[in-house]
Amino acid sequence: PGIEQEVRRLSGGNQQKVVLAKWLTRDARVLIFDEPTQGVDVHAKAEIFALIRETVAAGRGAIVISSDFAELVSLAHRVIVLREGAVAGHLVGDEIGEAAIVRLAYAA
């Protein structure tokens, strides 16, 4: 309701946005987002995606770690899939899709 609102009393999505805002004010060239939208509603997820895209558009790097494959497809220019602690594959541009990520993540 206002600027004096305690962060702990905000919704999960708004708490997540506060954390992101704190890091985005730093002078870092690369930011690492680990499960940035976990547990947030659809509206907050869209706002967080927009913040990540703005970060990249401003010339900063973003590494997004996510178990949500649709999220990766929506955000990433390049996807590196890890399986059992090793690189299982690398996807770029049009190669990036949920089916391709699933195939690399779960292949035997």
C-alpha cells in the first residue's frame, strides 16, 4: 500500500521483485537469476521476465537457472542443459524448445 510497507508483509511475488530491484541497482556486469519466478503468480512472473529482459537490453549479462523449461524458452538466447553434474547439451537460437531441453535433460 505504500513505500513504508515492510517487505516481509508483501506477497511472494512482490518480495521477489524487491530482491531483484536491490540487485539490479548494483553495478554488476552479469547477474545470475536462480529460479527467479519460483512460487510467484503469473503477473509477477511477467514483470520479473520484463526486468530480466531490460537488464540484457541495457548491455548486462544474465544467467538464468531454471527448472521451468518454458521459462528458459521464453527468455534465453542460449541454453546449456546439465544432467548429473555434466553438460548434456547446448542449444542456441531456433534450437531452443521445450522438447529439445527435455530430450537433453532426461536422455539415457
